[in-house]
Amino acid sequence: MKDMSKIAIFTLIIGFIIIAVTVSLFIELAGDVLEEEKFFADRVFQEFMVFAEEDWLYQLMGVVTEAGSILFLTIASVLLAIYLFFAKKSKWYSMFFSINMIGISLLTQVLKLVFERERPELIAQYGGTGFSFPSGHSTGSVAFYGFVGYLLWKKISTKWLRVSSVLFFAFLTVTIAFSRVVLGVHFFTDIVAGMSLGIGWLITCIIALELLLWRGRKQRNS
């Protein structure tokens, strides 16, 4: 720690704070779900954000939600991992990206089996099958698009383009998560829990990767 810059230490502290907050939020929601609590937020969002199939917003969200589907994220993840592996000096990025995606997938599936929360509605067309908590579209989207945003932040030198790229993927991730409520296949608390879990896992992987890269740079310069 003493060899790190003040900015690096500050960033690391912020990262751990985000992990603590997101994990705490997930644990709080998970405890209430296990106790079969009824959430006021779920009732509100079910009443005002679930639309009929013929509504234009429902149709739009049906398209957007595919960007967080298992099939799309799996194909995109494999292609990105291969690209990073063969790109110069990117093998560690490829490995930690793979850990990020495989880890969040396994974690989500295990937790779904633990909580066994039933969905508000089963719609196989939009991946609305199996258990509901936490939302797999939310965890997967946060992990995938969050890591893509991290890579772009590292690689793009133009500040406005870098910020715009990160904001775009952040907006896309939130939209994918909320599409699950609009389509009626998830409760609001499912996506909040999914995003919290995804953010906590994503930041953990990024911190581990950055510490490994920093250690490598330190050894080369010593």
C-alpha cells in the first residue's frame, strides 16, 4: 500500500466501499425474500411498469432485454475473451473477464436455487423461466457491460469519448434490468438484488486484476 499513489489508494478504498454497500443491500433483500416478505416497491412497479403485450414500450423492452440474454452474453463473452487473450498484453484481462462472467453466472444460478422465488409471470419468449431471485439478466448485464466499460475507460485516451462510452453502457445495463419488470418476468427487488450482486462481483474482479497488474509493473520496475 505504501508504494501506491494517493489516487490509487483512494480509488481502492472507494471500490471496497461500493462492494460493502452493494453486498449489504443484497443480503438485506435476500433475508427479506427468505422470510417471504412482501415489498411495497414490488407492488408499485408491478402496477405502474408492467405493460400489455401490444404496448410499444413492451415491444421495445422485448428487444432491449435480448442484450442481456444468456445466449447473447455467452456468445459476446466468448468472442471478447478470445480477442483479449490474443491481443497484446491482454491475457490477464482475458482471464479476469472470464472469471468475472463465469463466476457471476454460477453465483446467480446457485442463489436462484437457494431462494426459489417464483416469478410474477412465466414467459419463455423473454427468458422468463426458472426462479426469479436474483435477476440473471441484471447480474449478467452488470458483469459484462461493466467490464466492457472498464476496458474502454482504460484504453480510450479521449476524455469525452471515454466518459460517453461508460455512460452509454451504464444506461444500457439499467435499461436491460428494468426491461425485466416492464415485461412482467421479474419483481423490482429481483433486479435491485441482481444489480447489487453484479456490481459487487464486478468491482471485486476489477480490484483483483488491477492489484495483479500493479504488482507486475512494480516487479518490472524494481
